[in-house]
Amino acid sequence: MKSPISRFTVSGNSMYPTLKEGQDVLSINWFVNPKVGDIIVLKYLGRELIKRIEKIEGEHVFVVGDNHDESTDSRHFGSINIDNIVGKVVYGPNDIPCTNCDSPVIGIYGRKDAICQNCGFKLSCCGEP
Ligand SMILES: [Zn+2]
């Protein structure tokens, strides 16, 4: 089973100014309902890309980078199947939802275990503190 939360380092400027090159973000990998406006990590040709969902077309999503001039995205390679979505990007400690109850879980970044104070669910994360 894949980890509920993982860490990615932003590469390139395709999501500028929302995300900057070299910035670390976390992704929640258990979310199941992609929505228009969500920023997601997706797999494309063996690489992981970070893009924003612009349209949902059944089992496919059309994704674009916020920096339209410097992004290679669905405008070039078309919509992607939702199976290629790795996770949803969150980038503030208060934005990390419990994968069980959706309450914010503070202080999970860089820890192997954090406990949701609302429901007691244990979440594991990624990377070094
Ligand atoms: Zn919880």
C-alpha cells in the first residue's frame, strides 16, 4: 500500500508563482475525489509532475501549470487518466488533513508518526525532520 503522505521537491517553474522551484511540498495520497482547482502530483512518462486540475472529464483530468508560458501539460499531452494521479498537494502545516477524518494534523512534516488529535488516527510521513 502506498504511503498516505509523501514529500516532493518542486522542479521547474511550471507552477510559478504558486509553487517555486526547489520548494518542498507534501502530497496526500489517499484522496479519492479530485476537484477542479486541486494541485496534484501525477505520473507522466515515468516522471512526477505537479499541475493544477482545470477540467474533469469522467475518468480523466485536464491539468495545466499555473505558469502557462513555461508549463508542459494537458495542452500538450492531453488529459490523463485519474489512475495516474499520485496525490493531492498540500503545502502548509495547517493544510494537512487527517486521512481518516479530514481534520488538520499539525506538525506531521518530517515525522514518521503523527497522531490526529481529533480521531487518534496515526499518520506517517516522509523525509527527515
Ligand atoms: Zn483524524
